[in-house]
Amino acid sequence: MSRQRPHKQNSPASERGLTLLEVMAAVTILALATSALLIGINRDFDKAVDSNQLRIVKMLSTKKMEEVLLFYTSGNQSQTLETSGNFESDGYPQFEWSLEEEELNLTTEEEKRDGREDQILYKVTLTVKYKKEDGTDAEYKLSSVVEPPKQE
């Protein structure tokens, strides 16, 4: 017959719990997981801020471009069209804008030889410049092609 060794239930080895090395390993794993999670949250926050800035820039650009198009279509030439400024009156002085106008002559050489009048359009480009949250410069451009301002 084989002899079995009796099992002691209250031996000092079974009451020891976790060793210091096991606790340190668990804390290290927890710290690495927490750090990876925080890095991901920070990256998502930065993207949310950039997205919000882009939303604001698009809103301001659209508003300014509507003002420019109204100038071209209204026929009210008593006012002049500003070519640069900022959006301080809208509560965003950190966003600066500039306006460029390029004349496009659509008349072909053949039409010019036939004595036809030049067909002129203008390409109007609005550029909004701003600083991102990380301090880098950014710009947003919006263009439209319009007829020359109507003369009254």
C-alpha cells in the first residue's frame, strides 16, 4: 500500500498570499494599461478640439463668402469690398481672413478675332488663417467664381 501524505490546511505556505514580485508585476501591468488608455483619450481630445476649430472656420468662411457674393450680386457699388480682416465682431479675433480676386477671361482667341466682347468672370478666394491648439499655423480656403459686379 502506498502511503499518502496528509494535507495540512493551515500550513504557513498556504497562508502567505501574493509575493512582492507578483504584486509589482500586477501594478506594472495596470500602470501600462492605464497609460495606454490615457494616451488614447488625450489623442481623441486633441482631435475633438481640431474638429471644433475646423467647424468654426467653415462657419466663419461661409458667412464671409456670403457677404462677398452679396457684394458682387447686389449692384451696390457705393461700398468697397475689404480684402482682409479678422472675425473679432463675431467673437473670434484669432481667426484672420484675406480675399484674393483673380480675373478670368473666358473669351477664346477666335472670339477675339471676331471682335466679340470679353467674357470676364472673377475667381474669388477667401483664406482664413488661424493657429491650432498645438501652436501650428493652419489655413482654410474657400473659392467661388462670380460675374463682375453689376454697374448701376
